[in-house]
Amino acid sequence: MRAYIPSYQLVTPPSLGEALDVLAADGGVWRPFAGGTDLMVLLEAGKLPHKNYLNIWNLKELRGIEVTAQHVTLGALTTYTEVQQEKVLQEEFPMLCQAASETGGLAIQNRGTLGGNIVNASPAADSPPALLTYDAELELISLGGARWVAYHGFHTGYKQMIIRPDELLTRIRLPRSADKLQHYYRKVGTRKAQAISKVCFAGTAQVRDGKIEDLRIALGSIAPVPLRCVKTEDALRGSELNQPAIAQARAVLANEIVPIDDIRSTSNYRHQVSLNLLEDFLRQLSA
Amino acid sequence: MTIELPCVVNRESIVLNVHPMARLLDVLREQLHLTGTKEGCGEGECGACSVFINGKIVNSCLVPVAQVEGAEIKTIEGIATDNQLHAVQQAFIDCGGAQCGICTPGMVLAAVDLLERNPNPTDAEIRTGLAGNLCRCTGYIKIFESVVRACQER
């Protein structure tokens, strides 16, 4: 059943300060509305229970990409198209660009935002695994001030986050690494374009003289939250890059994940594909 | 609750009187009677409702109209100029790129968008450019050929 549009409110604050005023005055009553690529789908289906939205699409304070020696900092409203066009991201954070290019089609990429992808908190979202492996940090702002939090740990359960109702996600910060990282990103869906992931795998590693010095692994569409696979990382960190290590890593990952069953895939399939992607990642690393 | 909202549609400045949460798609079709823009899936999968906002292609079913305040919108009705079809439109006619016609406005806009960004696309780039648009008649080959023809004609 279609939504009854007059039962909704969408107000447009002229500045970030006024947006925060509204969020603070009635904590939880107003929720931010960015590019609409998730919320409008629910609206049309008559499944958008929350009624009052704050249109943040035009807030300049939430746009732009800033590059310093230490970080690349993206405004929360950076679109997938803008992510793909940014040279520093292409060179140093290629998995984020790949995730952006594999999310929806071009029309979605022109509207969908990185911040929206994070706070919509779908476990099947494609940028979170890349953001987790790149040790992203998030800036949350309220009238009380700003705080930076690690993205790892931001999601506490299905659609649950540590952001407060009076806070707005304003920026996403990626630490630049002096080390030479190898990157592996693979989305498995029913179709190459427009599909929602059955499994999404992101991995980075530093390998020297055949030894894995450091690595990060994250999975999307596996758990109720985008999942950083810390136990599997620990098992591989410092180990030689060889077949016994790969076999052991598969065994550790098999115990670390309990994949979800949903309309897009089964737990069994996701389990098998996750292990295969881990192996593919490790086999493709150059020593 | 409605608001007054100025914007430009197909090069004409107008002021809409709309509910801010109304879908741009519905405003275009029902208030402005620009029915060339079609509704397919209503959830951003099919591209039938594609329009340009400030030169960027978007799904108008996913845009609340409040977000086009002051923006420049172009629909399929604004693609031809002075009764002269766009090269993409002519190529769709010449190559039989339309069957039932529901996906056609979106396909044409996706092709126009592609050629503006990339006048000499490879076959793979054409397929990526059309990836957000579904044709339920499955006439993809003729649509693809239409875009190839449009590239040659330009």
C-alpha cells in the first residue's frame, strides 16, 4: 500500500546549526534525510514508520573532500559518484571507489551518500566493509560539540548505532597509510549491476618477504552488522603466506561467523562463499 | 501542508505548490502533466523515471520534491530542441530501440547522460551506462545498437 504523503513532514533547515537546534529540541522526533535512496523506497512501499524528517541534502557543511598529509576526510553527503571521481581515493582507498561503483546504477550513485550508507545501517551495504578495513573514523556533532569515534564498533546490533538522536554524522575520516597495502574487494550478488549483496568481502594486507605483517578483513551481508573479522586477522597476522596458513585461516573464519539467512541468500551459501573469498584474497596477495 | 518551491523545468522557471515529501515523479506527471517520465518499479531499480537534476541523472521516484528547490530539472520532454530530435532519440527510432515504450524515456536519458560524459564510449561503457535501466520487453540489443548509432551520428 502506498504511503499517505500528507502524514509526513520534511523540513529544510538553512544551516548545520539550525539542523542541530531542531535535533536537540525534540530528541528522536526528527531524523535526518539525505539522498533518499533508502528512505524513499520504504515510503513508496508504505513501510516508512517514522514520520518527521530533516532535509539535510542542501547543507554545504556536510559536503566536500579534504586531503591532508594524515587523512582524507569526506563530508557525510559525499555521493558515490563523487567518491569514484576523487583521485586520492582511487589511489589509496580503491576498495571504497569499487564499492561505490558497484552500489546501484549511476542514478543511485548520483544521490546515495556515504553518510547515508553508514547510518541507514543495512548489514548488506557495500561501503562499510571497505570503511572498516581502512580504519575509518566518524565525526558526530550535536549542540554539545563534536566527537570522533572509530567506525569499528559504531554498529552495536541490527540497525543499532552509538549515534544519539540529537547527533548528526557530519564527516568520515580515513587515515592515510605510508605502508604499501594490497587491497581485495569482492561483492557477490545475483547480477553485476543494481544487485544487493549476498556476501561482500573487503581485505587489506601488508606482506613483506612472504610474511603477512598486518591485515584487515571485513564482511558485509553476513552478520546483523557490517563485520570486522578480528579473530581471523589475529590468526593470520605475522604468519607466513602459505597453504597451511590459508587452511588455518579458513578454519578460524568458519568459527568466527554465523551468517544470516534472509531473502537474498542462505546461511550455508554465505558461509561457504565467505571462506572461498578469504582464500581467494590470500592467494591473490603477492609475497 | 504545502510549500511554494521555485525551480526550473525544461528551461522554464516555475513555482510549484507542493507537499515537500511528494515524489518528484508524481509532481512531474500529475501537476506538470509531463507524462513522458514513467513509473516502473517505484524503488530505484528500473530507471524508467530517470530525469536530470542540475545535469545529473537521478531516479525521480526517489527524490522528495523539497530537494529540488532552486534546481534545474530536465525531463524527456526537454531533450529535443526546437522540434529537432536529439541524436539519441533519432537513433532509437532508426534502430527500433523501443518496443512497449515504458523504459524508453529512461533509456534515452541514460544514453544522453553517457554521451555527455563520454562521447566515445566502449561497448562495456555503454552497457555500464545503461545498467541502471531495465527493459521488460528485454529488447536490450536494439537499445544497445541505438546508442552505438547515436555515437556514430554525433
